[in-house]
Amino acid sequence: MVKSKPPRTFSYKRCPDCLTTLELTATVCIACRRRVGTVDRQGRAKRPVNYIGYLAALFWVVILMGYIWFFFIRSP
């Protein structure tokens, strides 16, 4: 029978970008000023999802598709 290891508990977390040691309650890295999330299995903070970036990329893809359709595909 294989015993699973109990989850590790950390007293700190590390920034995923600059590896600075942070408190578990920190939401912003004190060195690089980037947002950090909760701690993962290795003790590093997870990167939060940048929803605004995804929305901006989607917006520009739609604009590009409209441009291509308007100038190259539609019938005059």
C-alpha cells in the first residue's frame, strides 16, 4: 500500500519572477512590484491570470479580422 505524503506547509513564498522571499499574505512582490498569488507545491507564488491582457488581445484580433474582411473579402 502506497502512502501519500502529507501536503507541505510553508512559512513563506517566493516570487515567480525574481525569487524574492515573501510573506504568505503578500499580494505584491516587494522587489519587482508584480502581483503574486497563492503558494504552490514548491513554495513559489502562482502568477495571477491577466484577464485584461487576454481581453485586449481578443479585441485586436477581432479588429484585424474585420479589417481583412472589409478590405479583402467583401464584395464591392
